[in-house]
Amino acid sequence: MGKGKTLLTYYKKLYKRFGPRHWWPGETPFEVMVGAILTQNTNWVNVEKAIANLKAYNVLSPKRLYEIDISILASLIRPAGYFNIKAKRLKAFIKWFMESYDGKIEKLKTVDTATLREQLLSIKGVGNETADSILLYALDKPTFVVDAYTYRVFSRHRLIPEETTYEEIKDFFESNLKRDLRMFNEYHAQIVEVGKTFCRTKPLCDKCPLKQFLPK
């Protein structure tokens, strides 16, 4: 079976088991972008608390986050952890967004994916996963998001080498699958679900929907 068919088989198996994941949670594209930065090194429950604080303080907009004092911002996003660092990262992102694109989502969407990804990665504190999450989930750009679960699942199944880079894993998916926005969105969410539920540090292989594909 070719790599593309293998990846599609995995996807269909996961989708059948978990159903649609409705990911990424967020009421607006801008909220998704903020969440992508805040979710670094923490779980989504904590991010939701931080975003709720920003909403309660009425500052969850590009202009207001651009103007807010960084110490106040840090206190509002405290539930997300590493709040001083994340406040600086969020400020750096907002500065770029406001000064380069006037804080307008529609302007961002007109830029081609490769150029926009390069720009995002130039912002201090924005790494590969964060940039791709913003592109895919907030801006509807068909780019594949890779995370620790992606590496864990597919290296255990020997579909990618144990020693591999983010870009190599991303290319593995993008080179062997049709660039389909909906599927890229859903596939990553399915990988997260199987990673959290079964493919843990101590895996629960016997109950995993991908059990039959494990190499002997």
C-alpha cells in the first residue's frame, strides 16, 4: 500500500472511531490565533480560562491587545501558565498583525501560504506548530499541523523515522495527501484524540483503533 493510501486508511479508521472533532474551538479567527499562542506548553482548559479573562476585560481584539499594558495582559492570561513569557509573545504577534495588516483578518487571507508562514515564523515566540495552527484553523490555509502526538503515533507505527524534524513530518503528510483544508483540519484533530486517549507515554495499544496497523 502506498503512503497516501496508508495515511487515508489511518484517517478513515480514526474518523470512524471518534467522529468529527469540531476543532479548533474558538468563536472567531482572531480568538483562534490568540489561543494558538496561549496553548503553548499548557492544556486547552487553561487557555479557555485565559481567553475568558480577556473577554471579561473586553480586550479580545487586535486594537485593544495592541494598546493594553503588558503587565495587565500578563495578569489576565495567568491561567495559561508562563504568563509573562506569553504576554511578550502575544504582544509581538499583535504588533506584527496591527502594523503589517492593520489587524484585519481579510488582509492576512490574501497572502499566499508560504509567504505568510515565513512571516509568522519571524515573530519571536511563534514556532512551527503555532504558525501552522494559525494558518490552518484561523486563516483556512491548507497546511498540515504537526505536534508531539503526530510524532508519537506515526513513529511508533514506523511510518516516519524516530529521528525526524517537524518539517520532514509535515512534508510527509503534505506530499502524500491531497491538500484538502477540511481533511487537514480534521486529521490533526483525530491524531490529537488518539494520542490523548490511547497513544500515551504508556500506550493502550489493545484498545486503540489503529491497533491492527502496528508493525509486528
